[in-house]
Amino acid sequence: MSKYHMGLNSSLHTKTVKFMKKKFICRGKFRSLIINKNGFILPFTLFLFFLFSTILLHSTTKYVVEKQVFDNFHITYELETLLLMAYQDVEKAYESENFSNSGKLEYDVGYVLYRVKEEKENGLLVSFECYTDEQGELFIDLMLDKKTEEVAPEPEPAEQDQDTEFPENRNLNDPK
């Protein structure tokens, strides 16, 4: 090959390189890094991959914890509902004189075992054991009050201060 022909190619190559450098979007000192002369792409890609993986792991962990919390809320709600229904049923049985000192009450979401611990003059101390179908458990002792036929006296009306009493025929907006 002749020197002329070789010079034309190198001149064309130099012109192309200069044109590309002018048209390149990122000008300045970081251009060489983005072009991957110094091995920028692999560490940057790995950084993005680990960042994405960390965010995904954190989100998954947060989701699992929230799901467990809501499951516990649901089980607690079922246990409290069982306790309320059992207390009302035991109270009705106690009032109707159809009452035994221990028993088992079945419901849709579980069952309740109750047992009378003590009989006192003002009521019964009853122990409740609530179990749900989803392995929830609640143990509590509640006082079941005796019903009396006495009617509580009506409260007396409270006396009003003279400062708070307003005459009916006077306008409140008129100063006097």
C-alpha cells in the first residue's frame, strides 16, 4: 500500500473521531469513564444489582412482618369475640338458673371452656379458656355479677350557679 492511501485513512479516522467527540452527549473528564476505558461499566452494574437486591429484600421482609402483624390482629379479634360471646352466654345461663360450674361452649371460630373458681357474695369468679381454630389461645378470669332486684335511686339534679343562668327574654349579644 502506498503512504498516500494510508494517510487518507488515518486522516478520515481522525476526522471521524473528532466529529464523534464533538457530538458525544457527555463531554468533559467523565467521558473516558463512560466509554469504559477504565472499567466503569462492571462495577456500576454490580452496584445497581446489589442496590436493587437490597431494596427487594427489605420490601419482602417488611411485607412478611406486616402480614404476621395483621394475622395476629385477626386472631386477637376472634379471641376477644369468643370471650364476649361466652361471657354473655354464661351470664344468661346464670340468670336463668340453668347453670353448671363448668362447661364447654362451641362457636363457629373455636370453643370456650369455663369454670367457676370462687363464689362470692357479690358474684362469681369465672375462669375462661378461649381457643380458636387457628391455634389462638386466651386465658382470663372475669367476675360475673349477681343480679339484684333493687333499683338504684335516681340522681338529684345539680344546682345551677347564678352566673351560668341566662334569662329567656334578654338578648345575649346586648351588653348591659
